[in-house]
Amino acid sequence: MAEDIEIEIFGQVFRIASGDASEDYIQRLASYVDERMKSIAQTTKSVSFNRMAVLTALNIADDLLKLQDRYESASRVLADKTDDLLVLLDQHVGEPEPSD
């Protein structure tokens, strides 16, 4: 059963349902968002909570998309290298071992 968990983000307290996540995990998420909002607040003149929340969401989404792009690129490189290794293995399967 989902519990209500109290979190604080940018000086505001929220009660949210935890779903399947642990309270520790939810608190880690809230802490991350809080830190990001405070960081953005230091670099912008906006004081509106809603504006700060939107800017923070955009910054976190930007980070996520960049990580997804890097992951996809690394996955393609890994797949290409795996294919190259399989070709090399196929070329050498069945070749006699060198005699001593």
C-alpha cells in the first residue's frame, strides 16, 4: 500500500504518495530537485516558485536527454565492436592451431 511521504522542495512542503518507491528514495529525489532549484535560483532573478519549478524541470530534462544520447551512442559503438569481434571469430573458427 502506498504511503504518503512528506517532502520539502525549495521551502515548500508536499505530501505525496510513495507508490512502490521507498521513503529514502523519494527523499533522495526531493533532495536532488531541491538542490537543483536552489542552484538555478542563484543564477536567475525569478522568485516565483512555479517559474523556478519549470526552469528546474527543463534543466533536469536537458540532463536526461543528453545522457540518453550518450547512452545510445555508446550502445551503437558497443554493438559495432561486438559485430567486428564476431566477424573475426567467424574468420578464425576452424583454422588449424599452429604446430609447436
